[in-house]
Amino acid sequence: MNVSVIIPAQASDAPHLAGTLRGIGDQRYDAGRVEVFVVQYGASAAGAEAPPIVPPGLHVHFLSVDNPSPYAARNLASRAASGEVLLFTEPGCVPDPAWIAAHVAALRDSPATLVVGHVAPARETWAVATFLSYEGVRDAWVFSGASWQHLFGRPKNMAILRRRFDSHGPFAEVIRGADSKLVQHVARELSCDEIGHAPGAVVRQEVVRGLPSCLRDRFVHARALRVHKSSHAAPIALPERVRLFRETVATRRYGFAQAGMLLAFLGAGIAAFRLGGASARFVRLPDIHHRDHTGQDSPGRLRTPDRQRQQQDRREQD
């Protein structure tokens, strides 16, 4: 299968692109052609910096779009892409050498038409490995279940067959969460069997190099979700969380001490996530306008001047 790798980026992401492109250039994949799209988005796209150094032999297209949504950048590249598989990641994520091959194998060898990969830290300490062990068990449960509400996407690591993107895309052009919207849309309209999990398709997040930076990433993620009122998966009920915790302890053969540490780390993760969500009240964003899966206007944090005028007219009439 030919593969198109799509990377949305802002001007500030330029220092992080080199590692991502280097990881793509190091892929062990010879079952098709690989092309790469780097799409600068937002107001700074017009004044983009010089393109990063491209590894020899890697075919990279550089595009730009004024829309402030990273999903608008993904949609633009998807229209220009020629691959049978569309593979999405972000600057600062360095793929393991088998990344593309693992995604293609998951799409080829299962009914899945959309596959979510694994995001790992750049440096895996004992503490962060213990913390993330629960998430590995949780992800296996989510992607093997029949509940589309619990499914989610990962903008840092996700692949979809071109034919499925054409039939159920494009992405909603919001700021955050359109990957989960698309995953849930496909699962709800077709089947949860259409959504797969590829834990062997790994990208490594450069900024996560231990438990403190992992917790900081959770904080930032939660704040962004709340600020942009993003779509995400339904929360897992407490009894199921307890069962998943026990399964993690059993499968990893943790003793009493390490099980206690895992519980403490998970508590810290919950605290970081809740604090991140609570901090969103101190962040103010301008209103803009975005589009949904059908291309129709959809209300959101971002609105056009026309919508603002309509709202002002209604307030004056009241």
C-alpha cells in the first residue's frame, strides 16, 4: 500500500519537525511508496520559516492554509495526497522504524479501516512505564469493546484507509478533538469493528522524558480540551476502572509495593487532568467559526463576523 503521512504544523513547531521527519525517513517499509505532507496552518502560515532539512530520499510536500484549525491542514493535505493509507502525526513525535509497517499490517490483516497507534515517552523511566502500564490495558479494553462512546482518536498517531476517509470524512475543522469525532462517527455509522488498535505502531513524544513531564502533558491536554470544548471519549465508570487496575496488576505481576505506586501515580494523573481542566477558566480565546463533517457551518468557540453580528442583532432585539 502507498502511504501519505500528514503533519500539521505552526511556525513555532519548526524546531520539532526535524526529528519527526528523520523518524519517517528511517522507516523500514518497502511495501509501497511513502510521501509526506507538512502543512503550516494559522495566521503565521503566510510568513512561514524556511522548511526544515529533509532526510535524503524522503519525498516531502510543503503546503499552507490560513485556517487556525490543525484539522483544516489535515484536510488540505488529504485532498492532495495519493496514498491508499493516510497516516497522521504531529511535530515532536518521532516514529519508531516499524511505525508505518505496523499501521499497514493492522489495516491489511483485520476488518479495521481506521487504526489508532501508541504514543510513548521519548525516555521511559520506571515511574512513567508503571504509570502508562494501566493505559495499555485500558486501551486494549476500549478498542476491543462494542461501545463507540468510549472510542477515541489520537492526532499524534492515527491511520485511516483513503476510501473510509472519503466516505466518512473529512475532519471537522475545530481546534481540538476532531480525530475522536471521526473515530466515533465511523464506529457509530458502521461498526466498532471498523476501528482498530495498533500498539506496535509507536511514536515517541520528545517532550515526555519522565513522569513529571508526562503529568504536565496531561495537564496541558485537559486544559486544551476544556478551553476548546473538544469532543472526547465517554468516561469509564469507576467499577470498570477498578477492574482494569486489577487486571494491570495481575498481567504485569506487580507486587504490593508496585501496585501501591501505580495507584499513587494514577491519582497524580487524575489530579493533573482535573487541575488542567479547572485552569481553563483563566484562558480567554477569540471567537472563530468552524465546519462539521458535512462541511456545514457548526457553532463553536470560533465564529465569523457575520455570526457575531447576528448575535448582536438578537441581543438588541431582546
